[in-house]
Amino acid sequence: MYKTIIKDNPSTSMRQMRATISKTMGIGESTVHRTISEYQETNTVISPKRKRVRVKITETFDDFAMNAVRRHVHSIWFRREIPTLDKIHKAVSDDEDLPTVSRTSMFKLLKELKFRYVKRSRNSALTEKTELILWRRRYLRSIRNYREEGRHVYYLDERWVNAGDCPNYEWRDTTITSHRDAFLKGMSTGSVNPSGKGKRLIVLHIGSEDGFVDNGLLCFESKKNSRDYHDEMNGQTFCEWMESILPRLKDNCVIVMDNAPYHSVKLDKAPTTSTKKGDIIEWLENKGEVVDRTMIIK
């Protein structure tokens, strides 16, 4: 059309030519202008790229292959492991009878198979008391004042880690509705806690905005393997560690720690209602008190 218009009416302006071609062919004027400009510069017109038709993952995997993928997921459950996307992708990739797919395609395929990526069960609710809110406000004000004074702030804390820890999220098969359903299909019910997490390590460290303090790490293997890692720590261990750390800190610094019992051990504890009579008398006499033993009620 461009060549025809130029031949019949050479004096036609580009604007008129563009409007005529656009109206006749039903193509946007910007496309017409861009195509003519390209032709004038190169004496040729390159065909625009056609939109590539993507093959759906369901077309790559037939019913047999999709069922094989499902069984791979449940085989991970049968090994009492958490089926993460990486584990599932590796299991499918190692299967020579199944097509090779990318990690992203595997994610889409699991969605097609009615799997859901959900957080492992852990019911909890956040509640906060008024005194906790006030403590937090006082803490933030104090830290702000310390920083304005130019004092260096250190933070310390303890934590435990299992050698065989497991992730919090898992792929769950929503097509399995009951134990009987899983038994009839030869599948697993999922949602099991893997056993054998291995050894537990207790770590204690201190650091600041400059990073961790050199040689400040305390790490040892748990012996009790209890659920509360605080059972492994005691005042003596913490005190010895703190004595070795203090010379490495900056002068006039601030140390922030939580209120774990071994962070504030009393050298001379006062008797309580559960203290034995003899221990109460000894404690009072050590304080210089004159004790009338007949007044001590057992």
C-alpha cells in the first residue's frame, strides 16, 4: 500500500499516508509509521516475532507420569523426611522414565497435582501484657540514650541447633482424605515428624554493629538433649565465659541480654519456704543474727 500510494500520489504527506493505511488495514498508526520508517532506512521489513506457544506442563506429563511424580513425593514421606521442592525435583530428575523439567515447572506440576505448600502444624497466638509493652518502651528509650552518649552496644544470646533439623514447610497431597484412602492408593498420609535429628549443639555468642567479638563463641554438645536448651547452661559456665569476654569489649560499653536464670545468679540466695530448718539457721547465723532455735518452726 505504501508503494502504491507513493506511485499514484507522490505528494501525499506521511501523516495522510499513515492514516489511510491504518484505516484500510485496521493496523495502529504507530505500527504503520514504525514499519515504513524501517523500510525507508533498510529497504526491507523484518517480520515481527511471533508469540511463542508454551507447552503446558500437563501436556509434557501424561497421567502415568503424573502418578509417578505423586508416588515420588510419598516415597519421601515413607522415609520420614520432609518433601521439599528440591528433594522432589531431584527424585523426578533421577527417574529416567520421567521427562526432565526445571525446578519452576516442577512447582507448577505439584500445583496441578493438587499439592499445597503449607506451613507445618504449630498452633500459637501472640498475646502481650501491659507491663511487657512498658518494658519495651523503657528499653528503647534506654538504648537511644546510650547511643546518643556514644556508648557501644553489645548483644548476647544462646541458641541450640540440631544436626538433622527439618524445614517448616512441606508439600502436602490434598487428594488424600483419610488413612483408608491412603492405604487403598498405596500412598502415605504425610505430616509426620522426622526422627533422628542427631546431636544438639548449644551456642553462645556476643556481637555488635561491628560484628561478632573475636573468639567470643562458646559452643558445646548437649548432654541432656532436653527440649529447653537453658537446662544445659548454668551460672558458673556463663560467668567463666563472661570473664573471658569482658577484656575484649570496648570501654564504657553496654551489654544487652535477656533474663535467663543463669544471667543473674545470686551468690547468696535468701531462704524460701522450701528451705530446710538447719539451712535457715545457718544462713541467719552467717549474717550475724542471734537465732533462738526454739522460735524456728519446722
